[in-house]
Amino acid sequence: MKRLSTLIMALFALNLSAQTTAPLAADDGKTWWSYAGDAPLKVFRTMPPETCDFAILLPAKKYNLSGHTLCGIRFYVPESSAVKDFSVWISTSRPTDVSKANIAYKALDASTLVPGQLNDVVFDTPYTITRDVYLGYSFTATDASVRNVGGVEPTGMKDACWTRFSVFSGGSWGTTFAQEFSLALYALFGEPFPASAKITNTGYVTTLAGAAHSVDVTLENGSPEGIRSISYVVSDEESGNSAEQSVEFSTYSTAMGTRDVSIALPATSALGFRTPTLTITKVNGKENAAASVTGTIDQLVVAQSAETKRVVEEEFTGLWCGWCPQGMVGMQLAEKNFGDKYIGIAVHKDDAMSGTNSGGYSTILSKVPSLPACYISRNGLTPGTYYGLTEDKPFGLADVISDELARIAEADISLAAQWTDEQMTKVKATSTTRFYLDDESAPYALAYVLLSDSLKNNSWVQTNYFSGYNYAASDPNLKPYVDAPEKLVGLTFNHVAVASSGVTNGITNSITAPLVAGEDRTHEATLSVPSSSLLVQNKANLRVVALLINRKRGNIVNAAVTHIDEPTGIRDINTMDNGKQPMVFDLQGRRLQSIPRGVSIVGGRKVLSR
């Protein structure tokens, strides 16, 4: 599967990028409105020769455009004489023939337009918006080498880029190119618009008592100009209202889009969960006119950070999943780069290693839309497991893991595991948790996962879509899979989840209230070992993971992993019950046919034979 951007860039070549859009302010109280805001203009060259239609949707209700008067349009004119039949139009739907647009249509004289820049055109009759309408422009290119489209970086909104090409798209409207750019297309309204920015995501922050800190916040811009500055006030139960603070941005933002900003929060000494509020008072120096200007921050104050922080990757995979080998590569690199600060869990779906319920992960898997995918300490599902939050950065997952490791952990956790019986059918896991906060509610719970390593079976066939995939050939981490066949046999699989307890949201009452900073909590759980010889090929290769889950946020706060200890005992082999020959292993977990001299594992216990 080729990435869409590879296909798009074969059709659209970046030609110019130095231009900037004209100021959005208009004379006489008018306003230029656009998804593009004040983003730098980029010019894309298209092919082949054909008639081109471009449009944006103006939503009456969503962006409070109803009642405003649409007077004109600003759009990019290609720098060539090989274009003709320019027109601008307004329609309540995407027209099959723009000359029949049902609100307004205006044919333009090409000699009155200035090539290579944005041009302004005023409609003969202003239109007062009462419903959603499309604003567009059209032209015909007679020479493929000079047909250009004006755009800006993509805003992430399809309504910012509707296109139709008589040849390329067969005369059908679509938003295919919305992933590559948004149209540099502006609507002239007859009235001023107020500044507007609402909070759509306040995120959460864990901080040390008395320490300065900040929280990442997402703002949605509801005004025609980009957000260049904001002023805000933070309110806290302990300290009350802060003084109004301001943030200036050195980069542009698109109109109607989102902007992430780091907000400084006042230090606090009160341990536990807190909910300060953030109010955006001004946008670009004007009073914020958004309907909702206040958001609640999820804040946790702790006495100290955990001495040992570990990140958990839950990798969702399957033998049938052709792009899933990237997840295997990512987990191997994570182990190599982060050592014991990283714990990997491979969750198989619908294959020989998934067992009856994917090691207890069936409920979580049902919420994963497609594979490959992964959680990093359950702080968000990433679309590409190896690339992390990027599309093409080799081992971009490392950035996500590093960010999570940098997050303060409110508790330490340690783990021990021991067989409960000689047949090694059950494992007792004992975790010790120490919190560094005081809290009456204790929204935490523990979960346990049994992992099986070094699994191998010659009947297992891993599908590999990276085979012959030249796009990934330059990445040395993926190159072995590019050079490998599409069907892989003989692979060894590690970290496979084969059993669990409470993995969805923790075991109820495994952490009880109240929490007291510095106090140790001990919890025990018993895991049954699957009887399947495919899932458990060598019991010496089993490990147990303990997950400390914040049930309120859903994230994994910290974790621990351990191998399983056998109950220690020294006894004479002649005292074996009923004379039956038990299963015998050496200390490396290899099955033996008889009991050797020295120490071995007999019936699940260490035995000294003289």
C-alpha cells in the first residue's frame, strides 16, 4: 500500500513557497474570511490540461456566518497566458456546471486579472447567508506545464479544499487533495467579525509540589484571522485567580483551525488531584467572543516523582496483518534503546497466538479500528506503530516513548512472581505500590499480564507487505523486510500476551482509598497458565507484568515486569510421591529425560540430586 502523499506528490509538484497572503483586514469594516487565515501561500502545479473548479464550504451555523453578507472573493490566478474562461460563483451545492450556480455566477475578463498572485473580485449583488453555501472559482488550462493552484498547508478540514478536474477526477467533486493543502480562497464579508477562540482540549499534567509547570492546551479558532496572541487567567482553589498572562506566537495559524499552546500554571503545594480552570480572555488583543472561553485542567500534584518510571507498549498485531512487521521492528528497537525502562506487550488478534481471547485483551481490541496500532502507556492510539505520530520518520515511536518517560509518575511499583504448584499451572503475582500523593478517592487499580517469549512454529506464516516496498528501502530498520518475501516462516515471537487479570481497567479494589504519600500497598493476584502448547512452549520463558492504571484517565501510570521464581526446596529424589517420574528441567528451562546430578527443576521445585 503506497502512502497517499506519495501518489499526490506525483500529481502535484511544489512550485513556489515564498509568497504570503495579503493582510486579511478589509477597509470600511469588511472582513476577509478563510480557512487559510494568514498562512504562507504555496503554489502547486497540476496536470494535464483541463477545466478546473475549486471551492470552499461556508457553513452558516458552525462558524456563525448566518446573517453575514458575502460580497466578494479572493483567489490565486495562475502565472500564465495559457489559462482562460475565469469565473467566480456561489452555490448551495457543488454545481455540475458552474455557469448554472444557483446564487451567483460571474464570468471574468482575464485581462483584468493579475497573474501569479491573489486577486480580489466583488460580486455584482451581495448575498446574505442563511444556509451553507459553496464559494468557488474556475478556469480552463490549455498547457499542462503552467496550470497552477494556490494553497496553504492543510488545515485538516475537508471543507477547506473541494476540487474538480474534468480529466483527472472525471468531472467529479472531491477532497482528495485536502491532505496536501487547503485552498488559498477567501470570502469578503460586509461586516467585522469578533475575535474568538474556544478551548477544545485542556490535557492533563502531573507536577511536583511547589514546582513551576505548564499544561498543553488546544484552542479552536472561530474567527477569520489566525491566532497571533492570547491572554488568559488561571483560577485555582488554593491560590484563586492569577494575574492575566499573555502569549505571543511567532508562527501563523489558520483560520477556523486549531492551535496548541503551552500554558504556564502557578505552583501549588496541595497534594492530590486538582481542577484549576483556564479562561481565554483575549485573542489578538481583542476580547474573546467565543461562546465557551473556560476549560478545566486535569492536574495532579505529587510529593516526588517515582524513582523508576517504565513505559508500556501494547502492540496490536496479527500474522495475517501485512504491515504488522513494523511493530515487531519497533518493539525490538525500543528494548534496545530504552532497556528496562520499556515493557513490551504483543497482543495478537485472530491468529494462532491470540488464543481464545487474545490474552484477555478482546475488549480493548474491539476498540482498535485497524492494525497495526499500539498504545504507549494508553496515552493515545498511534496510527503507525513504528513511525509513532509521524508518517515517515524512521522509528518515530522513540519520540513518543521518550515523551512518556519524561512525564512524572505518581507511584513506584515492584513485582515478584512465583509458581503456586509443582505442575506450574498457576502463578502468584505480588505487587508493592508506593504513591507520592494524598487522596481520599484513590482512582487507581492494578492489572496483571502473563507474557510468553521465544514462541516459534513452522506452520505460522507472517504476511509481509514490506516485501519489495521501495518506499521503505532507505530505512535500514525495515530494509530486511523489504528484501524478504511476502510470506515469512520461522520467525520467533516475543512479549506475547497469553493471560491476564483486570487488563481492561484494573482489578476492582486492588488499590483502596485513602492514599497516603509514602505508604506501601501490597496486592496479590493469581494467573492461570494456558494449557496450549503453542502459547506456552517453555515455562521458563514466561514473564509477569503488573500495570498500575489510573481508572479516571485510563492511562498506565507505571509498570513492572519479572520472571517467575520456582519455590525453593532441597529434598532427596527418593522421596518423590508414589514413585512417579515428574517433569524435569535444567536451570535454563530445557526439558530433561532424567534427573541429573546437581540442581534441577523437578515437578516445579528446585531439587539437589547427590
